[in-house]
Amino acid sequence: MGNRTIKVETMSRVEGEGGLYIRLSGDVVDEVRLEIYEPPRLFEALLRGRPLEDTPDITARICGICPVAYQMSSVHALESALEVTVSPEIRRLRRLLYCGEWIESHGLHMHLLHAPDFLGFDSGLEMAKQFPDEVNRGLRLKKHGNQLVDLLGGRAIHPINVCVGGFYRLPKRKEFQTLIADFEWGLGAAIETTRWVAGFDFPDFETDCDYISLSHPDEYPMNEGVMKTSGGDLIEVSHYEEEFEERQVPHSTALHAIRKSTGRPYLLGPLSRVNLNRDKLAPASRKLADEIGLEPLCRNPHKAIIARGLEIVHAYEEALTILRGDQPQGKSRETYEYQAGEGMAATEAPRGTLFHRYVVDEAGKIVEACIIPPTSQNQAQIEADLKQWISHVISEDEQETARKCENLVRAYDPCISCSTHFLKVKIERS
Amino acid sequence: MGKPKLGVFKFASCDGCQLSLLDAEDQLLAVADAVEIRHFPEASSRMEAGPYDIALVEGSITTPHDAERIQQIRRDAKFLMTIGACATSGGIQALRNGADTAEFMRAVYASPEYIQVLDKSTPIAEHVKVDFELRGCPINQYQLIEVIQSLLAGRNPRTPRHSVCLDCKRRGTVCVTVAQGTPCLGPVTQSGCNAICPSYHRGCYGCYGPAAQPNLVSLSTHALNEGASAAEVSHNLRNFNVYAPAFRNESQRLTDQIKEQN
């Protein structure tokens, strides 16, 4: 048998566009490339010279699905540069906003992008004909996430209410109360959804990979913490760029990340967060994880859909606690003086840890920006896992092989717009 | 006659505008049922070639490959509609227009030679005829659904061209410029967002691009009289619709003025 390539020109049901290229000699995999040719938009360059206040509005535009994550990492990093500490009230509201984004993003991925792979459909819209209740329930969950971001952020996509120091305006308690009944229903529905996806037929597949996420002593990680690894290491966010390295590869407009000390790729995202912080999930979510029998360290990437379900449940529980709380009090934002400096922050985007670093000058202008999105960090791990996966799914039917490879990539919920865009799946054999 | 064939295409963008379609949770299944989705990679693995009755195009043209790709989409599409600020005016990435793109590339990539980009980020209409432009960064999902429904009913789509100012008056929002002296692009920005920013105590920053007949010189003059610098006034026009002619020209006029004074 000679060499062959398997190609998927445009991968579907992923955020942004890209492809997959696999080259085989016989049945041995020579090369796997997750190809990201989304045109570069050069955000880090175009932020330079702008007032630092522009940053959350501009970085939001890196991704229409997770704009809150970009806003959160940017405001935390800039506040660190300005040595501003926000009030517990603002911190609580930022977590609430993040809950909305997790519900919306995970709800979209689970129902419209990922579940069709397990049930044999081309799209969630087609799946809706046979599974109307499940899809409608998913759309309602997704809508709740959007409603929450809309209420607190002003709109669901590219919210306008986030600023360095806090918010332009605090929400009113009566606005919160309009959501409580829906969210009470949503919590139950999210539990049902998670039970539903946990019952899917998962391929018997495990990968040897390092899981990394933020971790916090008192709470499930979102806005702050230290980086924790499945090997038991703890890494301060301020050491991020010393610990992880982004390398440019010819086939991609996204940079590839590895951990310098191990020379290995690593995985961020919901599976890593649940693996490393399961004890910090809110009670119903934690109980559900036990009930469905999720392994303490789940190494099957296909099961990330269960981790997303557990995180939606967690987000509903945490959001309800905040929504039922008191009227937000105090200043809507902290004031600050400009000072030259550097600040870094990492927060947990739906797809994994998102790192930002900024250098600002004494006039409040951005001098340098560095943004490391989760998908570009995951890309090398996705390729390594694909290499292993191919030996499980290789057959003479190239279309089927390509489809199964695409299924695995989708399990990571790659956000190609974030990492810059364009996936292609091609398999080459000769 | 079968259902109208729909294609959704992406260029340089954040995905937010096509996401607006999936975010129309209440109408999504009905819309999906009324059309035949032939190309919408974000939503479906079923991808078929044209022709398309309706093509929704998100994103701006920034690479030589994309400049060719849009030509084929135009040939395949009966009605081509751009969705959002990137497709309609070049988007935030058009900030590099007039700057040194090669230097920008070096700032982001260690080996910029691997990646081919054009010097400018340009709107779709600079490349092919566009039948309708839906504004916004992001677009308004209700406007999107309304426009699609108009097309399905055989009507010409229309969206209001008045300024955000009028929407603030309608909502009863106190003017942030008059009351707090906050700079606001509301008087010159097209309606569509429902005037959100002033209701959150901040000025409009122009997501929907220039309104019909915007009087930018008058707004700049007012801001300058209130004590803003020409650099600040010019800067406020330089974001998501920086390459829209009205914003671009006024920003340039102010920049030229600064140069003359120095």
C-alpha cells in the first residue's frame, strides 16, 4: 500500500473556518494538520497607540461567540497594570456575566454543533425534526445565556457595558428578577440535558494528555486563579509566557502552543476544568457528575460534551444565587490614575484559558498587546490526539474516515475565529 | 417551485453576525424550515454548490484568495446581502488601511512570510455588486429575520436609516452629551441597535456606521467647542466602521487639520 491523503476542505459545525489534512503511508499516519487559514486580523498590532479604555470593546470583536471572555481577560489585565482592585460587587457581577456566556456558548455547541455527531445528523436543525423536545430545550437554554449577557452587558453579542474598573452602569434588582423564573426552569432543564448527553454512545478512546485550567481555592474557576495541571503543578498567571510557548507553523495562521518544561502540548477547556476542579462545582452539578458516573480524570475527549453540560448546570446554580441576591450596591466602576506598567490576566473562556498581557504608558495608551486564545493553545494537542484516533477509525472509505476525524475535532469546540480562522479536512494516501 | 436556497459565507470576521441567525432561538427552526440551507458550515455539515437564491456574506476581504472567492459567490448568488460592519465597511481590521500592514504582520507573527494578506481590509461592495447591506457590529437579529422574511415574501428589504439620536428620544433616554458632556456618535450613527449605549450611561461608538446624510463636521465642531482635541474627535470615528466613507473622510479631515497646525 502506498501513501494517501485524506482532506476535509471546510470543516463544519465549528466556529470559524478551517480544514484537516492527514497523510498516511499505508495505515501509518505520517502527518496530521489542523489547518487554520482564517485571515489574520492583527488585533495585537491595531490596539497599539489606542487609549486603554478601547481594549474591551475591540478585543470583544475577536470572537462573536465568546466576546465576554475577551472583555474579561482584557479588563483584568489592564486593572493589573493600573493596580486597580475591583469591589466584591463588581467581581460577583463579572462572574454572573461569564455564567451567561458559558450557558450560551456551551448550549450552542452541545445542541447545534456536537450532538448531531452522536445521533447521526448533518445539523442540529435537521436533528430537530426527530428530537424536537431536546433541540427546543437546548435553544431555550442558549436563549437564557443570551438574555443574561444582554441584561448585564447591554446586548448578547459584543456587550457594551463592560469597562476597565467595572461596568458603565449597574443592573437593577428588578431586572434580575425578570430572569429568576426562567433560570429556575433552566436549571432543571440543564440537568436533563446533561443526563441526555451522558447517555450517548461514546467511542472507547482515551488520550494521554496534560489537562490545564485555572484553579481557585474557593470557587469554580472563571475570572481568576492559578494555572493547575493534571500533573499536579501550579503556575502563577504572571509566569504564563515563561511556561508556555507559542510557535508559528507554516500551515496555520494560528500559533501553536507547547509547555516549555515538558515539551508537550496540553489541553484547556471544559474537560480540563471539570477534571481539575470537580470539587468546586456547585452542589447540583457535582451531584450530577457523580450520578452519571463521570470518571475522576476523564481522558476521553468525546466526553467533553458532558463536561459542558455540567458547567451549564453550574452556571445556572451560580447565576441563580446572584440573581436572588440583593440589589447591586456601590460604585459601578473603580476610578484610576494612569501609570506606565504591564499587566497580565487569564480567565476561563468557554473553550479554555484565555491569556492577555498589555503594556501601557503614562498617558493611558496601549504600547504592546499579547493575546493567547485557547484554541491556538489546544491545536497541537488536537493534532496529537487525531494521530492516535486515526488508527481507531481508518478504513478504505475515506469519506467515513474524514467524517470521524472531523467528529473528534468538533469535540474540542475549536474557535477558529479566535485563533484566526479556516479549517480544512484533507486525507492524503499514496 | 422549491424553497429558496440559502448560503452563508464567511470572510475576515468574528463570526458574530452569522451567530445572530443561530441566536434567533424563537424563529430559528421556522426560518430553517422555510428555506433550503445549502451552505452554512457553522450550522450544517451538508454543503452544496450554488446557485443560491440568497447569499449572506459576513466579513471583509483581506487576502488574495478571498478576493477571488467572493467573485464565485457573486456568480452563484441571485441576491447577495452583506451582514455586519466587516462585510459592509471593512470592519475593525480596516484600521490597518493606510498603516504599514507589513509592520503589523511582523508585530504579530514571527514568520509573516507564511501568510499572504492584502494591504487593506475592504468591504464586499468594493469587489462585487451587493444587493443589500445589513449594518451593525454585530447586526441586530430582529433586523436580520425581518430582512429574510421580506425576501421570502418577495418584498424588497428595508431598514431604517435615521440616527441613533431618534431612538434615544423614543426610549426616553436622557442625552449623555447634553446632560453629562459625554462624547457620543448617536447623531451621526445609523439606527439598528436600539440605542443601547446611552441607556447604559455611555456614548454611542458607531457600531452601525454612518446614518443617512450625517452631519459629521457639525458634530466635530461641537465636540471641539466643548474642549475635545481634534485627535480625540478623530479617534472616536476610528473603530468598527473606520473605513465607511463618511467616518473615514471626517477622521482624515481632522487628522489633516492637526498636521497643518503643527
